Amino acid sequence: MKSDNKKQGIKTTNQKTTLIENENREYAECVVLKPVGYPFEFNLMDDDFEIKNKELFEEYAREQWLGLVVRENSHLFDQKIIPDYGFEIVTAKPNNSIISENTKIKLITDELNAKKDNNLIRSNIRLHDIVGQTNAKNKVKVITKYLENPESFGPWAPKNILFYGLPGTGKTMLVKALANELEVPLYLIKATTLIGDHVGDGASKIHDLFKKASENAPSIIFIDEIDAIALHRSFQSLRGDVSEIVNSLLTEMDGISENKAVITIGATNNPTSLDYAVRSRFEEEIEFKLPDDNERLEIIKNNLKTMPLNYDLDLEKIVKLTKGLSGRDIKEKILKTALHNTIASDSEIITMKNIDYAINAIKIKNKDVKGMFE
Ligand SMILES: Nc1ncnc2c1ncn2[C@@H]1O[C@H](COP(=O)(O)OP(=O)(O)OP(=O)(O)O)[C@@H](O)[C@H]1O
Ligand SMILES: [Mg+2]
């Protein structure tokens, strides 16, 4: 929910954080805090910090910090506890904004340390960076609306969604953008990393992941490359560990109660290879398609914006030459190769000659790979 931008009366306090320097700042939509402890050791107090009621804490926090400027990586001090208890500002949306009566204040408890938690992802990709994939973006819109107001959906809440499609079409990119657009934590796990040395490792990682996500609901779990674990039953007998991980995944997916706002998104190149029980848990399968002519043009233009060299290119021609390639191929195999070829030939300008070089390189490579299986 967007906070309205009307400025209200600003409270001045003797806080150690920066006070308002100008009136033009926006009000904070959301602030995420992490308890960091007391500024010095104090024998009688124990550093543990336990919040029994998150809503009550939010009200208490807003009341004492109303009107303060929140800047990421700086601190807020709770002056009602003596000595002052410190909180690190992990996220302030927008950064350098002011806490208002409408600011949501979220607390990251010990277990969920945004900086240290490997599963918790943050990135600077935004939804508008993703070209095409309208169906997926529409679903993201629904998820966003739901997470803003989970109660309103009742039993009709989005729960489990499967993204599928050819490699390099934007599945992972979309989820990373989603993490940025939302104010909720997003836990990413690559299914390939679940297959560990010890039987039981993967199952316990899945359990921990779902536990963290439901404790911090509303939240999103993203299981990338889910085909790695969700092998078809007929292959699972070959891999005892995989079948254990699949069972754990099924148990956890079913264990999330109706009223818990935890959404699971899976991504795969090949949905038909998924275990049927796992696949049937996903209410919707959304296909990520290869970019059409207009989309390829947009992807090319967007990537050229960040090129370190100037260019003199026939974009329409590149669009034709890249037919059938994914967003990743266009970026990594065509534009990057063309750039490196330009640099290698001591030139300052990328031209169609460099693009042709990249196109030929990809053709040769594809021919070789095809040849291997013929
Ligand atoms: N639709 C798109 N719009 C813009 N860029 C894209 C798009 N699809 C892919 N790309 C580019 O390709 C890169 C790789 O995409 P991404 O990792 O999301 O693919 P993926 O679908 O997850 O592939 P895989 O199935 O191999 O995991 C992105 O970082 C981006 O640079
Ligand atoms: Mg991916």
C-alpha cells in the first residue's frame, strides 16, 4: 500500500539518528529493522530480544520514531529501554524518508538476518526491466495485491505457481524483480543445491526454508530449477535422497495452512519431468516464451544502454538475425561477444561486423553440439 505523501506534523526528538533536514522528503512506506543490541555491555541485561506481538511492536516503534529520517545501514535507538537498544535499518522504502503514522515497520528476528541469510534475496532488478512475459507479470500483479491484503482473498489466495519455459527467458529475473517490488521477504533456493552429500540434508533444508518463510509470513519461497529434485517417480527409485526431498517438499507445501500468506513459486525448463504429485500442487503453470521481434528489439535497446563503447548498428537487422534466441542469448552470446570482439580488435565502436562475428560464433557452437548427438 502506498503511503500518502501529505506531510503531517513532524515530531522532534533527541534521537541519535538524523532528524529531518528538509521538508521535501517523502514519507516511508516501509522500514525493515534488525535488532542489533545495546551499544555497550551491561551486565544485568541479556542481549536477547524477543518480540511477543509484532503488531504491538509496530505501533510502539512508530509512536516513538515518528518524524525521524530512516537511512539504510544507519541505526535507530529505542530510548524507552535503558541503555538504548539499537536497531539497524536494513531497508527503508524509499531510502532517506520519514517515518509517518502510515509507515509499516517490520522486524527481522534473529533467525532471519537479511544480511546473513543466504536464502533471502535482494537485487536491483525491477519489473519494468523484464521485456514481454505478460502472463507472468499479470500473475505477479495478483500476488502483489494479495500480499498487500491477504485477508481479502479468503480461500482464493494464490498459493503455488510454476514458471516454466526455455532457458534464459526471464524466470529467475522475474522473481528477483518481484522481491524488489514487494515489501515481503523472498527466500530463494536452487533445487540443485538440495542434493547434498548426506541423505537428509536436503529434506532438512526444505523444512528450515518453509519454517522461516511461515514465521515471517507474508513471504515468498522460490524454488529454482525445481526439476532437479522433483524427478518423475519412476526415476526416484534410483535416487533415494531425491525421493526423500520430494516427500519433504510435499509435506511442507501441504503444511502451509490456508490462512498463512506464504506463496511458493517453482521454476523449471521442463514441467513434464516433474513428479506428478509435486506438479499437481501448483495451481497455475505459466509459460515463459522466447521474445518476438518487438521484444527482441526492446531487449537489444535496453542492453545497449549499458554498453561501455559507442556503437553504430542496424537494430532491425539484429532483430532478424536473433530470431529464436532468448533474452539471455541476446545479451550474453551476441552483444557481449560483439563487444569483446570490438575490444579485441582495438576498435572504439561496435559495428555490424562485430555482431556478425557473434552470430557466426553461435552458429558454429550450435552445429557442434547438434553434431555430438547425431
Ligand atoms: N524477458 C526478458 N527481458 C529482459 N531480459 C531478459 C529476459 N529474459 C532473459 N533476459 C536476460 O537474460 C538473463 C537470464 O535470464 P534468467 O536467468 O531470468 O533466465 P531463466 O528463465 O531463469 O533461465 P534458466 O531456465 O536457464 O534458469 C537475464 O538476466 C536478462 O539479462
Ligand atoms: Mg533461472
